[in-house]
Amino acid sequence: METREQEKQWHLVRNDNGEWVSEENVVFLTKAEARSLQIKAKLKDRSISIQHGYEGELWCYKHEMQNIK
């Protein structure tokens, strides 16, 4: 099992299902940004999956965010 420092060296994050995702495919968010995206997604009848990182950071998939804006 890799440590958090080793994981960061590979520029990968885990999604809420435990799968590895490249940082190139994610956007890190503040709580306000995450909430705003959830509202926009709902208004446009689209879905967005806000994920939770190890240290409480929030992120979403880049393609989902681009689909909403």
C-alpha cells in the first residue's frame, strides 16, 4: 500500500469508490464552488459528482464541470 506522499508523486487522486484518477482529469474546488456547481447542474438537469479527498479537499471530474458551464 502506498503512502499519501507516494500517491501525490504520481499525480493521482482516488475517487469516492477507491478508483485512481489522473489529476489531469479533475478540478479541485472550494466548498462554495462545489455548492455552486451542484446548483448549476440541477438547474440544467445534469449531474455532477463531487468527490472528497484525503485531507477534506473537494474535486470533480473536469468533463462533468465543462458539461455544466
